Amino acid sequence: MSQLSVLHTYRHLLRGLPKFPSKNRAKLLLEVKSEFRLNKSLATEPALSNRIAEARGGVDQLKQYQFEGVNWEIRTTQNPLPDNRAQ
């Protein structure tokens, strides 16, 4: 596993997290950073490959939430069922 591919995966995760619709985005960002820091000294190829595969799965999941122009905002002040009866 090349250092460049690890860095590429890390960057994709960091760029995708702000678009993830969750209240825990900040916590997720900290967890991603700490996991990469903890595992930067992995020496065995199988262990490193498993961790990168797991991270790439996370990137794939984040890509599902990257829609341009989608508004995830919920407005509770509007009536979802307006009364359209003729008066």
C-alpha cells in the first residue's frame, strides 16, 4: 500500500465529512483524524490493507450524501398539510 494512496483516502474522508448529514460531524472528523494517527505506524501489509479498505468503504458511504443543490433543512414552522378547501 503506497503512502500516496493512504493520503488520498484520508483527504477524501476529510472533504466528504462536512457534507454528511449528521449532528455528530465534528466527532466523526476527530475520530477519522485520530484513527489515521493511531495507525500511521502499522508495519504489516495485511493490517494496513484492511484499515485502508475500511476507510475506502467510509469514503463510498460519504459519496452517497454528496448531492449538489440538495437542501437537508427541515422547517417545522410550515404546515405540511395546508388546508386547501375553498372558502
